[in-house]
Amino acid sequence: MEIMFKLFGFVGNKISKVIKSSNNDGPPDLDELVNDLKSKVNNVFKLKPKGSNNGSGSQPPSNGAGDSGIVKPLPIIIVIFLLWLATGFYIVDQGSRGVVLTFGENTGVTQPGPRWHIPYPIETVEIVNQEQVRTIEVGYRSLGEGATQQLKESLMLTGDENIIDLQFAVQYNLKSVEDFLFNNRSVEGSVRGAAETAIREVVGKSEMDFVLYEGREEIAFKTKSLMQSILDLYKTGINITSVTMQNAQPPQQVQAAFDDAVKAKQDLERQKNEGQAYANDIVPKARGTASRLTAEANGYKISIENEALGNASRFEQILAEYIRAPEVTKKRLFLETQEQIMSTVSKIIIDQKSSNSLLYLPLDKIIQNSNKNNDEELDLNKASNQRNPDVSASDVINSLTDRSRGALRARERDIR
């Protein structure tokens, strides 16, 4: 660096002198400028020009040395060495790790931040992004807006011997950069191979309907766990973060038949649901009717039992009375029986003693008519009482009594 400063200073001085001379005496002498520059360079590198003899033109003896001067290489070597050391500085970004290799052997891992290592070829650094999430697609490949299907990867056999077309994506990051660098020949191939192995094992133990419909989340979880165990067994340094099921369907060749089977199953489920709904409507009603009939039967049973107990108790009481007074008891029973019979039949009185004509007197009809007339009179009296609130209840009763007496006297005259 000192040499370069001296050269720049010399060139600047010469240019200023040339400019001054051109202003005073005329155009500058280019030969003089070149010679001065050459001599200055020789002085900087401690070189003596050829043919110089301390101003006399003869060359002095040089104690066996050659005609050319000697260049001191120490400053240049120091500059080059410093530049070589400066190449050892590097920066590790956040989320990354630096793996230091000494003659190709792993000697350590550096954390994020500015770091330094012995420059190449003694040490080298491999910077690996540890937290970056990488994605592997199995069964398909995304190409811009569309995707191409990989049947060799997507077709697999289920536990009930059906073939399905399954596509999924695997996301992973790193948990050990050393294992990732030194134990993997092809990272993508390792992850894809572990994914295919795990998914085929899980699907091979499951039925087709479970994989296609309700079991997708469980299939993804089991596949992730099995993949992680496989990768840990080979010490790949890879951490599986998620397994996402993209598509699961039967092969294209049997898609129509599968759709028909799905429709038939849906119809079956619909009919089952309708039958269950009908049962839910009828069964409670039938249970309610059964409960009502049971309650009625129990009530009837209790009433019959109570009636039988009452009859038995009455018979025992009558028996006790009969033992004490048989004739009186017989007559009372006869009269009670006649009362029961006569209260339920029509009563007719026929009298032929007084004349030859037949007198027909239906007592039940007469009693009914008299009761009806009495009811009508009571209604009329109530209405009149509402119109005339001054009329007392005793007056109404007296009038009704008089009318009933008159009706009885008229009947007695008719009978006579």
C-alpha cells in the first residue's frame, strides 16, 4: 500500500509540474515525463537502471550480482496474507447454521451471526438453512397452474383389496444439520421413499371407505409418525412437520362403477334414516297407548277387587243379621230386590173393578212429565225472579207446592 501511495504522489507532482511548464514555456516534454516516472518506479523497488555508473556512464562491480536490481517481496507477501485471512469472515443468517469443515472433516457448527474460520483450503463452511420448510409432493407434481399425476407413486392397495389413487404432500425442516449433510446422498429421494413406504403400510391396513372418507386425518397422522421413525432410524436429520392429504379417489378406470356404488350406499342410508324417523314417530305413540291400556287395566282390576271385597263384606254383615233375625232379614232383602227391579222397569196400573172399560195408567211417563213440568216452572220462576227481584223464594216454593197438590188431586179424581 505504501508503494502505491508513493506512485500516486509522484504522478500527481509530475502532472502539476508539466501543467506549470506548459503555461510558462510551451507544450510539455513527454519523453521527460516518461523518464522521470521510470526512474521513480526504479527507486521505489530499489532498482538501478542499466548502464548507469554513478553519473560517469560505467557500471561498478556488484560482488557477483547480476545487472538487474533486487525486489524485496516481504510487503507484497504480507498484503496477500492479510487478504487471504480476510476471506475467512462470513455471516450466518437467522434460522441457519454453519458447518465448519477442516480438510473435509466436520469440526463444529456455528450459530447465527458474524463468524470467522481459517480460509480455504484449510477450512470451509457449509451454511444450511435449518428452519426453512421444504415440501415434497407424492403422487403428483405441481407445474405452474396445473399438476401432473404420477401413477407409479399414487396407486396403492387397501386392506380390503381395492386400489385407490392417493396424492399427498409432505413438509419438513431440519433438526440436525450435521446428519443432514453427511448422512444423505439425496434428501428428496430419502423423504419421498420414506413417505411412500409409510403411506402404503398405513393404507394397506385400512379399508377403502375409511381411507376415502372419514379416515383422512387419521391416515395423515399415522403416516407422519411412521415417516419420522423411518428417517430417525437412518439418522437423516430431517423433521417431518406435516402430511397433507390432497386427493383420494378410486382409479379413473372404475370411477363410474364406484360412483354407482356410492349412490346405492347413499340410498340405503337414506332409507335407513327414513325408517328410523318413522320408528321414532310410531314407537313413542305405541308405548303411550300401551301405558294407557295398562293403567286402565290396573284401574279396572282395582275397581273389581274393591267391588268384590265390598260385596263380600256386605254379605258377611247380612249373614250376621240373618243369623240374629232370619224373617226380618228375608223380608228386607225381598223388598230391596223389588225396589231394584221396579226402579228399572215401566210400571202400569190396570183397574177393572169400577167399570168394564180398561184403565191404562203409565206411572213412569206421568212421573217423567211431572218432573219435566216442574223443571219448566222452576226455569220460569228463575226468570221472573230476575225480572222482579222483590219476589221472595218462599213465594215461589208455595206456588210450586200448590200446583203440585192440584195436579195430585186431579190424578186421584181420574183414578176414581
